[in-house]
Amino acid sequence: MNGVAIIDVLLAAAVPVLAAAALLYRDLFRAAVVFIVLGLTIALVWVRLDAPDIALAEAAVGAGITGALFMRALGALPGPTRSAHPVRSSRFQRLAVRGAAGVFAGIVAALVAWAVVTVPSSDPVLTSLVRDAAPDSGVGNPVTAVLLNFRGYDTLLEVGVLLLAALGVSTIGAHRHAASLGGTRVRGPVILAFAHLVLPGLIVLAAYLLWTGADLPGGAFQGAAVLAGAWLICAFAGFPADVAPGRMPAVLAGGFCIFLLVAAGMVLLNGGLLRFMPATAKWWMLLIESGLLVSCAAILATLVFRLTDDDRPEAGR
Amino acid sequence: MTPALLYGLSGALLVAIGLTGAIASRSLVRRILGFNVLGSGAFVIIIAFARRVAGPVPDPVSHALVLTGIVVTVSATAVALALAVRLGDEEDGRHE
């Protein structure tokens, strides 16, 4: 890697400043907007650190979906301060808390920075293992090889976590509708024109990210986040984006079930959980990723939609 | 000073800012925001370490770990925000 460029200094300085701004803004809506900007800035940091796969995921999931989640939660929370625990405190108490928090932040920053500086760069055992095994993985992108082949069970459980989160949000959120993604319509001509303009591109982009993830940066999760964004735009524009309530569980869990079936099938075929043969690995992984693309998009869209009800009387803001 | 070290230090600041926000904030939503910043800091440090290894390409195992981490973080954030919204509802009901 080359030396430090000006862009590195700017990015490394901008990231903590944006983070502090996101946490210090009194207005939580502004804080959420700054948080999205922070996510996109960190995506640039990933590019500078030669991690384009993570840059795509950060921009789509870390900034996009998480930002949408915060916006939706803020729209639903009552009160001008939107504070769940209003506590009365004197000016002196507030100053004391701020001071203590500042000292605490300084100590933590110093300790972690000390760790970053002093930890020696160790011999990359795993890196050389991955490099040696990469030709047998069936894909050219080493990150995809690790995600779906070498450590496939990590990804299997990750999809399980996503599924549990969709279940949790659907259970906790107070809804009057059945498992519905509709009813979130935004009125006006702008959203319609915008949807007509970007929807075809977004769907092609999601499929492209899935396909190209085999050899270049990309993959099922990045594609799923883009597809989830397209799904949200569809619903906001009032297009029929809804899935019949009876079919929703199948769409949500389908990707996980395909993954699980392939994992079990590999035990019978090749004698190991998710143990692929080099000749056919690519196609099994493509099957898993195609299922994940649709299911994870549905799960991410569900997380945003089902976080709260739309026709809440107090949410009219 | 290498870029990896520079971004590692930036990540250390993120961890400190996020942890402080998660502990010292009054608003639940801001605490969840702080938790997300803390996570981002941890990811930046991991990837900065991954870039420090010798060789032309960074360590793909760390990259896969962080990719999984980002997806798990969004899951946890969604459930936490759903709980915060529901808690706001309950408190509203109590004051009426």
C-alpha cells in the first residue's frame, strides 16, 4: 500500500467528527441524517482500505437500511424531544454528566488507540490458507469464497439471525394489519416519477451484484439490500408491492430453507456439512445466493415496514 | 504512519464516541445510534488490521467477518428500535 494521501487524512478526521455530531445533535432527526452521512463516509474508508465488498454492504445496509430504520422509528416516537425517559436535572448535573462522559470517552479512546498501535502485525495464517484453497472454492472473489464455501455455516446462521430479527420486529411492533407491506403510500408526483426512473435499474443492479459477486466485489447481501430499497420505493409509490399474507412466511424463510437443504444435501453427497466439490461448488453457491437475494430483501423490507404502524394517530407529523 | 494505522486510530475514536453515546445519552434512540457507531468503530479497526498484513491483498477472512457483522448489526438495531418504539407507546398510554 502507498503512503498516506490527503484523502486518507480527510476521511480519518471526518469519521469521528461526523460520529460526534450524530450523537450531540439535539434534534434526533438531524442526528439520523448525519448518521447516514457517516455510513457513506465509512464506505469510502472501506474503499481506501481495499475492502470494496464491505464498502458496498456499508453503503446499502449500514447507511441505507439502518438509516431508513431510524427515520421510521423517529416518525413513530411521541413527543417533541422523542425521549423515552424524560428526567429533570439541574444545569450543574448536566454539566457534570457531560464532563464525566468526556473524560470517559478520552480514556476509552486512549486505551483502544494504544491497542491499535502496539498490536504487532502477525503472520497471516488464515490469509495464506484461503489463498491456497481459493482455486477449489468455485469462485474468484476470496470474500465470497470465505462467506459461502469455507465458512458457510457462519453465513447460514447469519441468515438465521436476520430471520429471527424479522420475527422479533413483527412480534414487538404493534400492528393492526396482517403481514402486509402495503399501506405506506407517500403521495405526490415526485415519488412516482422517481420510482419509474430508478426501479428497473435497481432490480437489474441487484441481479448484477449477485452474479458478479462470484469473481468481483458484490454478493447476495449487497444485492438484497438494493432489492429491499426497490421494494420500499415500490410501496411508497403505491405500486402493488404486497405479498399475500399467506405466502409471506415462505418468502421470508425460503432462502434459509434452501441454504439448510443444500447443507444437508452436502452431508449425503460429499460427507460434510456444506462441503462442496470444486467442479459443482459454483452452482450450489449460486442456488444458495439466489434464495438469499429474495429472502434477505424481503426480510430487510419487513424490518423497515413492520417496525411500526402507518396509520397511527399520533404519528401524523 | 501508514493508512492502516491512521484509520485504526480513527476507528479507536469511533469506539470511544459510540460507547460514550450509548452510555451517557438519555434518549433510547440515541443510545442505539451510539451502539451503531461503536460497532462501526470495531469494524474499521478490524479492517485496518486486515490491511496491515504483508502481501498484495488484504485478509479476506476479516472482510467476511465484518460483512456478517454489518448484517447482524442491522438485525439487532431493528429489534432494538422496535422495542424503543413500543416502550414509547406504553409510556404514552400511562400518561393519558
